[in-house]
Amino acid sequence: MTRGCKPKYVVRLTTEEREHLEGMIRTGRQAAYRLLKARILLKADVSSDGPGWEDARIAEALETSLSTVFRTRRQLVEEGLEATLARKVPASLSQPRIFDGQAEAKLIALACSEPPEGYTHWTLRLLEKRVVELGIVEQASDTTIQRTLKKNALKPHRNRYWVIPPKANAGFVAAMENVLDVYTRPHDQNRPLVCLDETSKQLTRETRTPIPMQPGREARHDYEYERAGVASLFMLFAPLEGWRHVEIRDRRTAIDYAHILRDLADLHFPYAEKIDLVQDNLNTHNPASLYEAFPPAQARRIAQRFEWHYTPKHGSWLNIAECELSVLARQCLARRIPDKTMLKAEVDAWTTNRNSQRAKTNWQFTTQDARTKLIRLYPQIE
């Protein structure tokens, strides 16, 4: 509506209506859309008690649109005050839902079932076709199915690999509680806690020169790359000391593992009376590897420097070194690295920075927490 023109829908409130609207605004205990409409009507009121503002002035003062002011005027004239203050339900929402009650439950059950032969997962189109074939609904669109699945937090197109521990397994909980007890010991410089874990990094070379980042455009790397071998990484992490060391080797054999332990005992913590060593259940993670690499006397000496603690099978999440490897992967390794020389330089720089910050891990999960939250893993004694 143009400024200065006489409005088609004239707002003329009675004394009772003005008092009702003013009371709503004064208390403020109404929905925002109701309060906005109340203010619009009070400003647009042309009765003797109202200011009779034009639409443009109302829109500017209340920071709303001209169309909102116009619709509010029209609704008051055509439908009355109560209808104006009520939220109008769109016609699309007033229609019956396609997936409601039993139909929705059947759709959810179908989406959680095994996909058809030849497919790795359910797609929206497959679900759309199958719900009609099964007679769950007469017709449905992939948009409706997607909206229903989203409401129920279902994503049939995705799956996740997970470490699933065995239920009611005495061996699992025994190893778990042993590790958790070690994590709750007070800090002792003469008996440091060190966690060990291993991973690998695929080395890849660029085959075309990447395009660097520019304002408004991200960096670009060609899809094609050249494999340049695999490097093995050993992570040694002392969470209470805020210290870590990453050793890069060609392989992860028993000999490599033995040399890592020798350096840990003789170079990194030479004055420690005992080192609490937490590690996974790999077949090389045992004192026998020391005897494959060193003479018996030296192997025995190194083995006695450690107290050995193993995370349970399917319980590698209990190894704090795995958490630090995850940080390394995200902050340093998530890119193409062409050779071991660059890999060692980048990992050493990352390690130096983390150690200078004395970045630690504040482990909070205790044995008591495990007995409460993971009760299903404990054998039930009658």
C-alpha cells in the first residue's frame, strides 16, 4: 500500500479490545507473534483512543514488513480479533499425515531391516517403492519418507564400524578394571604412566600441482595421486606428564616394538623405577618380543622395567594413546604426505608443539562408572 493512501481495511477497536491488547503487551506472557499483532492493531487503531498510524510507519517502528501489517489489518476486518491473534494453521498441515501411527511404525521397522538383495543400504526411492508394495500406504513420495525418517533420527544410508564389547564377559571386565585402576593412580615421577598404540600412514604423492587457496575459493587437489608406500607410527603418550613421542618406522614387527620399549626405558625415562605400560592386545605386545631382539640378559632387564597392562579385546577405547593418535590424525596427518622425510618432519613439529603446551588428557571414566554404566558387560551372579 502506498504511503498516504487510505487503507482498504480500517482498524477501529472498541475500548474493551484496546484494554485487552494493552494487557497482553503489559504482561508479556504471550507468544511473540501474538504480541506483534497486538502492537500493530494498537498503532493502526483509528478510534478516538488510537494513533491511527500508516502501515509504513508501523512497519518501521515495529521492525516488521508492510505485508505483515496489511495482513493483520485484513484479518481483523474479515475474521475478528480472536482469529487475528490466533496462529493460522496452514492447509498443508491440516491434511492427514501419510505416515501416522501404525504406518509410521512399519516404515521405521522397514528402514531398520536388511536392504534388498544387491544393495548395501536402503535408499529413499527403494523405501518409497517397498511401502507401496507392502500395502503400508497407497502412495508416498521420497520427500515424505525422508521427513518421517529425519523425525525419528534414522539414516538408513549410513552405517558405522564400532568396537562392540562382549556381554557378560569376565575377561573383558577384569582387564578393563585393571586399566581403569592404573588411570586413577596419583601422579608419581618415579613410576610414570605411558600408553602405547600403533597406526599406519599411506604415503601419497601429487601427480598435478595443487591450486592454492585464494579469497573466496578453497585449495584444490587433483583426484589422481601416486602411492609411495606405507609408514608405521608408534605413539608413546604419558598423559599425566603431558609428554608424547611418535616413532616412525617401515614396519611394525616384534623387533620394531622391542626397540621402541628399549628407547622408552633407557632414553625417555631412564630414572623411573617402574613404568606402567598400557597397550592393546597385539601379538607382538609382550615380553617375548624383547627376547627376539636382544640377548636374554638385556631382554630381561628391559622387561622388568615395566608393569604390563592390557586393554581388553574389543576395548581399545580404553587406551589413552588411541585418543592422542586421533588428535595426530586430525591435526597433522589428514593430507597427502609424499615420503617418510616429510612425514617425520611434520610429525616432529606437531609433537614438539604439543609437548611445549604440555597437553594432557583428563581421564574421567572410573571403575565405579563402569560398574554402573556398563553393567551389561559384567557376568550376573545369582
